[in-house]
Amino acid sequence: MIHHAEHLSIPGRALLDRRQFLSNSATALGSIALTNLLGIDGLLGAESHGPIIDPARPYAPRQPHFPAKAKNVIVIFCAGAVSQLETWDYKPELIKWDDRPLPGGPAVTFQGPAGNLARPQYAFRQRGKTGKWVSDMIPHLAELTDDIAFVHSLTSKSNTHGPAENFLSTGFVLDGFPSLGSWVTYALGSESQELPSYVAIPDPRGVPQNGANNWGPGFLPAAFQGTTMSSKNPVRHLAAAGVSADADQAARSLLQRMNARHLEAHPGDSKLAARIASYELAARMQLSVPEINDLSTEPAHILKSYGADDTQNPDKAAFAKNCILARRLIEKGVRFVQLFNGAYASGGKLNWDGHSDLKAQYDIHAQILDQPAAALIRDLKQRGLLQDTLVVWCTEFGRMPFFQKGAKGRDHNPDGFTCWMTGAGVKPGVSHGVTDELGQKAIEDIHPLYHFNATILHLLGLDFEKLSFEHNGIQRRLTNVEGKVIHNILS
């Protein structure tokens, strides 16, 4: 050992000195202990970017970092990966190259061998004053293009549905991170004290591939998770079975008095205060949720405009009722509403995952989405709600410009796809970003989904670099260590 030590540097030999090692270890342990104590007492110099939340009022409205353009958000999440080539991103070159191989293209993609290039499966035509080329597949939404800001150059970090849904909803491909809606309600609370601050409305056909991860709180306090409800399935377990309304009210009043006494005896118990707050919200929801779910008060012309009265297409009618529910939630001050169109993986039968027979499947899905979603935006605008509400349309990734070999559908494409926004703070009638002439890759103004989410936060008056939460010693953010606001689509 002595012979080898002679060839070490002076710092290297110091590491082999037992007394110096023990001395340094004692100093290091003392420093760790001091840091821990200072952290507990809130005396560390690092700036805290999280909101100050009263545990007894976790849903109370809070101020944004700077003046906000939007107060509320509706996210229309089309699960299964909608093809940009059949909807918003017109590529006439695909018509010229139809049924020919892509020169230099990949031999194999996510689900197997690649086939020939395939033209858009629907005709496109120019719409509105902007002349934007949009597909005939979605004629009702196409009429709104003058009010929409499109981002055609988005990219994802995964080409698998579950992780890609995670990346869109949470900023990470792995499970366990807070959803966008949870971050927003953690930061801003809600204007409504009778309803949850964050509501997730699953598709009538089922939940998306990654289920509750899309509206989960991750490591944020559980109070900020999304509450699932729909026109078909209201919030469960609100009423006690076999108990009269008077008896239930008396029991809740007694429980409230007992909780108040217990809290007085244990001042400063934030977990207890938060638990009581959640019970009290549940009690208020017993009255407010049945009322907001009762669509019988909607005029016949509203039901018709959404397609909620369509007896020939029950899935469309059910989604239309979910769209009306989303509007009613916004009217009542709910901060964040996540409206799902499309369910779990099913070979494209229940969502937009068009691998085998894209056009036949999209004919079905477009009927469910188009009229109700367009009516929702029109209704919000007519009622003056769109001035303060941001509406987002999104999907987890796009589709390839060629068919899969032996099939009539397109494989997954995370390298260039389209999402859009309309409403509060959004510049109307703009298209930002470009994919190549065949729609395979983003080539101009490329934006990872981090940028899209950062822009949503910005419109709500939130600085995506400041909004953070310490977890396992790391200040975590929705956009990880990345992000950029897409100013080109803001008014």
C-alpha cells in the first residue's frame, strides 16, 4: 500500500490518511445535519416557488405569478393519436406520391414493416378568411379555423400510447408525476367552492390508455388530483345508501362540530385541516353535483346544437352531454376541465389508434367528436365565457405518411404532429410550425410538448420555471428542466 501511495498525487494520498478522513467525515455529517435543521425551520436561502396554501382552504383561489389572460381551461384530449394528415396538416405531395414507397424511408416502424405512402383519406378544402386547408372529416370544427391557433411542429418523447399520454399530461414518460391540471389547481386553486377545482370527464366508451395518470396528483398533495365524473357516471358515493336526507344532514352537522373541536385541540395539524376541508367539500358536492349533472334544464335547441339528442348515435350523444357538462363546470368556476374523446387501446375501435383500417374507424370517431366539440366552443363564445377560458385540443402523437404493410392504417409518429388552442389570450387564425412536405417530421419552429404545456401555464399567469414542488430533494416542474413559451400563437 505504501509503495502504491508514493505514486499518488498529494490530494490522493490525503484520501488514504485515516485521521483526515474521519475529520472530514465528521464535518460533512455536521453540515448535512445543519442543512436539515435549517430546512425544517425554513431558514435556507433557496427561494420557494410553490404557492402558500392554507391547509383548511386548499381550494381557495390564489394569485398567479403575473396577470393572466385565461382563468379556466378545457382540454379536449383525443386519445389514441389522431392523424394530423387526415385533419389539420394538409400535404398535397402525399397525393402525388400515393401508393409509392418513401425513398430512404424506414423499413420497419413501431408495429412492423412499412408500406407505401398513402394520400390523405379525406378531401381538404380552404376554410374561412384565413383560407386554412382543413379536412372534410371534421366539417363543424373546420368552420372554426379563423378562431384557432395551430401548432404543426410538436414532438413527443415516446411512440407508445401509455408513456406518450404521460408525457403530454405530466411532462414525463414515467408514471408518478403530477398532471397538468394538478399543477394548475395547486398553483391557482379554484373560484368554485362547491365543486372540485379539477374535473376529468372520461369518454363514454372508457378511460384512456394510462387512465388516472392523466389526471393524477403525482407527488403533489392529493387534494389536487382530478375528480372523475361524466354525464353518464356522476361522482360516486356522494349519498349514503339507505339514509334519509335529514338524517344525513344531521350526521354531517355533528361530524363538523366534532372535527372543529378536534382541530381546536390540535392547532397547526395541517393534515387534519386538509382532511376536514376535503370532507366539507364532499358535503357541498352532495348538493352541487346532482344539480350540475342534471341536463334536463338545458333548452332543446342547445341539446340539438351539440348533438346530445342524437338517438341514432348513442356514443356521440353521450360525448355531447359531456361537452355540455364541461361548459356547465366552467360556468360554475371550476378551474380545469379535462374532456376525453377516445378510450383505451382497442385496435382503433374505441379510440383514434388507426392501424388497420384508418378511414373506416375515423368515420366513426369523427362523428362522435366533431359536432359536440365545435358546439362547445361556439356555446362558450356566445355566452362570453371564451374571453376567460382557454380551450386546448391535443393528442399524444401523430401518424406516419405511409400505411403499414398489408394494412390500411398509419403507424405511430412522435416526430411531427398538430395540437391547437383557442380562446383567452390566443391569437386567432394562425398556423405555427412546419412539418416536411410529406408530414413525417417537424422541420421548422420545432416544439417538444414541453413548450405546449409551458404556453398553457403562461396564459394562466404562471411562470413555468417558477412553478415547482420539491420532491426527493429535487425541485420538480411540469416541463422538467426544459420549456419555452410559444409566443407566436399568443395575442
